[in-house]
Amino acid sequence: MNPARGSLLGIEHLEAAEILRLLKFARRMNPDKPRPLLKGKRVMLLFYESSTRTRSSFEIAAKSMGAHTVLIQSFGSSIEKGESLLDTGYTVRAVGADIIVIRHPNAGAPYVMAQHIDVPVINAGDGLHEHPSQALLDAYTILRNKNTFKGLQVAIVGDIFHSRVARSACHLLSKFGVKIILCGPPELVPDIATTLAPGIRVTRHIDDALRGTDVIMLLRVQSERLSGLKLDLLEYITRYQMNPARLKMAKKDAIVMHPGPIIRGLELTSEIADGAQARILEEVRNGVPTRMAILARAMGKMR
Ligand code: NCD
């Protein structure tokens, strides 16, 4: 079965025009001025991994458009008893799901779901693969601050190898000709990352990444994912942590982004996290109108 119309499984195969249409529609969405575009619809939030921002903003987005939401987490559901992904999918469909939002530790899980269930499936993060709603809200945030993608340089710093956020961001930004510089040690940013999308460069030097940069996107350095890697966190901090002195190397009006969760003292200092150039909480806020647009598109209401 082909995925239902309105599914959002990844950014890689989404056309630039469709991305712009979504972002434009998101600008019209405001959770404080509810619009009943999803009145009476049931949005199932199927979370096989922990989540704070993604889950809460999908929930608020759905509710502000008049939908009902049901949260199913692996803990406390039949998933814990060993039920398969598809059987859980058939079950939530049988109880009346109109949209399934799914986060899963395995890459491709949302695709499998979309091939068997006849309602739109939205990928809320699958393994190390993609996190399309995050890339869209990041693009929304960039456009709100910079007005255009034209001529922009974006530096992505941190654990890119383990980051689905980075993968989706690279796919999205490269469709608009943005210059992308990935920065970190080889354990976190392998050279092969340049093949991900056109227009990507890898550097090991933070000053090289920051020079002339408009947007700095920091990624979590995820200690639980680093076992087996010969990475010294103190060395990471010395070479890559974003601090005020480093931020000065970027353009004067550069903004600092981070998908969260942030780890103060590791990827960035508190001065940066709470500083004037940070857009980290704005990203979280922008997650709501962006996800309203994603859900409206899922129901064919993006008009
Ligand atoms: C990220 C994720 O889960 O991929 N967070 C998010 O959704 N905003 C990034 C991370 O956990 O490092």
C-alpha cells in the first residue's frame, strides 16, 4: 500500500515547493486563535521513545485545531507486552485513528506503518534516520529571523552522526541552496557526511565553521550514545563548546539554535543558552504552528 496522502515520513523526498507551502501555511497558524480544522478528528500519538518538545507540541497543535489526542507510550501499553508495531497500528486504526504520529527507535518504522495503515502517518523521529517536523520548525525559525534562505550559511556543530535532526535539516536546507558546514570530531562527524546532500562541507575546526555563518545549529552530544567511541568530553568542550568568545567569530547577527534537550556546560555555556542570540525557546514555540500546519496538511485542510 502507498502511504496515505498527507503523510510526512521524511524531508528527503519532499519537494521544495511543498516545503514552502507548509511553512507559509504555518505562518497563518496560531494556537491562541484556535481554528477548528481538525474538529472531531482523532490524533494518535504513538511514542516508543521519550520526548518532551515534540510530543507536547503535537498535542497542543492537534487540540488547538479541535482534534482529540490519545497518547500511547511503550511504557504502560501493550507495546510493553511485546505487541508488534503493526499490530499496535491496526489496533489504533480500529479504535478510530484519523492520523498517527509516531516516534520509534528504529529507522523506517513510520514507513512500515504507512505501508499497512490507511491513514496519514507522521514521522516524529525514527532512529538515526529523519525528524521531519523538527527540520520544518527549524526552517520556519530561520525564515522568521533571516527572511530568506538565499545566501545563508548554516554551521551544524555536535553529534551529527547520531542525529536525525541533522539529517533532516541537511536535506531541507540543501534544497534551498544553503551553504552547510558540519563541524565536530571525526567520531561525531564522519567525512562521508558530505554525501548526505549537495552543498555540504565538513570541518574539524570551530573557527572555520563559524566564520561568516548566519545560523549556528548546535546538537546534543549524547553521552549515552558515545560508549564505544573514543571521545573525550573534556576535549570536546575545549575544541567545540559554544561560548561567547567563539560566537563572536560568526556574523554579528548570527542566531544560535538547538533542537533540545540542551546540556549546559557541554554543547554550550549558559551565557549562550540564555543570551540575546539564542533562539532555542523560540524554536520550541515555533514547533506548535509548524505542527498545526503538518496536521492540517495530513487531513487535506492546508488551503
Ligand atoms: C531530538 C530528537 O529526539 O531527535 N530532540 C527533539 O526532538 N527536539 C534531539 C535529541 O534528542 O538529541
